[in-house]
Amino acid sequence: MFGDGQLLYVNPQATASISLTGQWCALNCAHCGKHYLKGMKTFQEIEKLIQMGYRSFLISGGLDLRGKIPYDSEILDKLFHLKESYNLKYNFHIGFPSEPINELRGLADVVSFDFFSDTELFEKIYGLRRTVDHLLLDAIISSKIYAVPHITIGIDCGKLTHESESLRILSEYFSSVVLNVFIPTPSTRYENCSPPIIDEVKKVFEQAKKTFKMVVLGCMQPKGIYRFHLQKALEDFVDVIVKPVTVRREDFEGCCAFLLERLSQGVLSDVRQRILEETR
């Protein structure tokens, strides 16, 4: 059942990441600096990926000066056609829209979004001056699409800032949350920073565990020995671990947002057994 206490392990590689903007982004975010766009496939490659066997996609890209990933009608029409033709599933990473995302109704199976409760921190990271929290939440909730909030712990050069307040706000609207951990990334303003202290990260997960049915350690985690110690420290405060280090079995293949959407429907009485049966 949803939030039944079983620890689940996710391999996200079955979901292909698509950038609708290629390597373009109007911003130069402190933690990203367009770096992660380089590892994504382009929209023009999606049909090739379908022929290779992919049936789930993270639809993302760079942000414009409004804080949104630009979707034009031609792209959305194409995605609709491919979804119907091949029974695809889409997780849209939507940026920070301030108006309802009605154009994604019937197309997005899930939408994922990053959340900030601190306006000054948001401007520091993204260079955009705007109120993030309630405008964003209203835009998402009014669309009635299943949504998965994300928080990056230590996004401010490894320091904890808005995490506790963001969890408090999100818990009023959502039953699940994905917590990522800041990665110092080459060629960004924060490349020389350190990841947050694991004991401090653990406290954020402890708070989340008290107020959310499902808490996920997301795919953004520093690598190496840090990741090993991080996952060990969080075992009692997390329901899902993406990219497990030591566990060989995987309970779900694909983006963790798809797993949360399935679990929320209450269709899996024995979570692990059903998932294994359906993915064989």
C-alpha cells in the first residue's frame, strides 16, 4: 500500500531524458550552468529512442526568462501523437510556471517541479525575481495533473537554507516529496563548494518522514563514498532510494515520479511483488 514502510529501490535508466531546448537555457543557474542539459537527448531523437524500446520519458529543457520550459503547439501535438501511437508515459519537468499548465492535461502522466519557499534564495540561484511558492502551487494544483515536488538539499553552495520551511508548505498539499542533494558541478558558480554535511541532510529527511507518506532520495546525489554514506544514513527515513549503491535488486525501472504516481492510485496491494511481476 501507499507508504507501507517497504524500502523500494529504483533504477531510473529506463526513462530517457529529453531536452526540448537542446543545450539552450536563458539562465545561468548557480548549481547547473546548463551542464545537465548536455547529458539529455534532443526532441528530434525521441522517435529513435522509441524504436530502441523506451516507453517513458522525462520531458525537460532549459528555462526562459519567465522561468518556464517553452512548449510550442507543434511539439505538444507531436508528443500527443507519439503517446497515443506507442502508449508512452511522460513526466514533464515544468520549471516555475505562474499560470495553470492546462496545455499538459491529457499529455503529462506526471509533472515534476522544484520548490523554493525563499524568494531571495530563488533569485540568488536562478537570477529571477519573483514569488515562487503560492503562484507555482496554484498553477500546478489547478491543472489536476499528478505532481511530484522536488527540493534540492544544500542548493546554496552546500548550506541548508529553505529546506525546512519548504517541507512545511509542501506537506499541506502533497503526500510525497523527492529530496535531492546538491552536487558541486564543474563550470558552475558553485563548482568549488562542498556537498551538504550528511548529518544535516539526515535531519531534513527526518522532518520529511514525519509529514509525508512517501519520501524519496532522488537521482541527484554526489557520487563516490559520499553517496555510500548518505544512503546508509538515510535508510530509516526514506521510502524510496534512486540509484542504490549496495543493493543489487531493483524494484522499479524508470523515473521515480512514475513509481509515486502508480503507488498513489492504490493499485498495488503488495508493492514490491506487483512491480516485479509487471516489469518482467
